[in-house]
Amino acid sequence: MALSAEQEAMLALFQQHVGAELAGDLDTTMNTMCENPHLNHVPTMAGGVGREGVRAFYRDHLVGKFFPPDMTMTTVSTTVGEHQIVEELFISFTHTTPIDWLLPGVAPTGKRIEMAVAVIVGFKNGQISHEHIYWDQAGILAQAGLINPDGLPVCGAESARKVLDPRLPPRQF
């Protein structure tokens, strides 16, 4: 099914938004957003509320500081609805720099991290109104060496890899 002109515009705006985040362009990032946005990284509750709260979060914690230099991001799927986009991603990197929205208060561990991420982006009046971002925090903590997953119902990188390749075997109990 073809996207409507409005859906195409939402997708283009979201791509501009993410591109600006990665490029370290705070003004362009904020110009894609409505007057009263909110941002919530659900597992850590990092983010902001209102234009100044979101701007401060982006400035101090995300824009231009998104991930370490070896980060790769692969889009697994994108679903475009009437007023929102859901993007599923596979992200991998080596934890060589602080990433306080993902691992608040944790010094770089030097560990390789692979994560599956779901981003829900809402739109109002042609602008981004919110982002809700989800990932498996227990899996991140296990990969970073911060928790021992033995005996816990926790997976590490393998759960993220299965998002890329659903033919991988399921967990055995």
C-alpha cells in the first residue's frame, strides 16, 4: 500500500530529525519538533518535557553524543501510521564513551553492545510531538558486565541478533 503525502512528509521529517541528531545539529533537531514536545527513553526515563526540557536534554546528553564512533544502526522495519511512525532498529557499538541516557552514571566499560530498539514517534500539525524509545535494559546491563545473567530470564546480544535474523533458534528452557 502506498504512503499518503502526509505519511511521506512525516517520514521525511523523522529522517531529517535523526540525521540532525547524529550530525550534532541541535537547531535542526529542535526545528522538526512542535512547540510542546516530550521525549522518553522508557527504560531509563531519560528525556525531557516541553520545548526547553527536550532542548536541554538533547544539548547535554544526546545530539552529537548519540553513541561511540563505531556505532552502526540498521533499520529492521518502519511502520507509518496516520499520526505516528514506529521504527525498529538494531544498534551495535563498543561502550567507549559515556552514554548517560542509556547507562546513566556508568563509566565506559569497553564492552561490545548489541541492542534492538523500538522508537515510536508522534506527529501533530506536521511536527514531531513526541518520541517514546524502548529497549531491553537488562540485556544491555548484562552485555556491559553490570549484572550476571546466570539464573535470570535475561538475554544479551543474542536477543537483538534474533531481531535481525528471526531464523536464529529460540531460547531453550
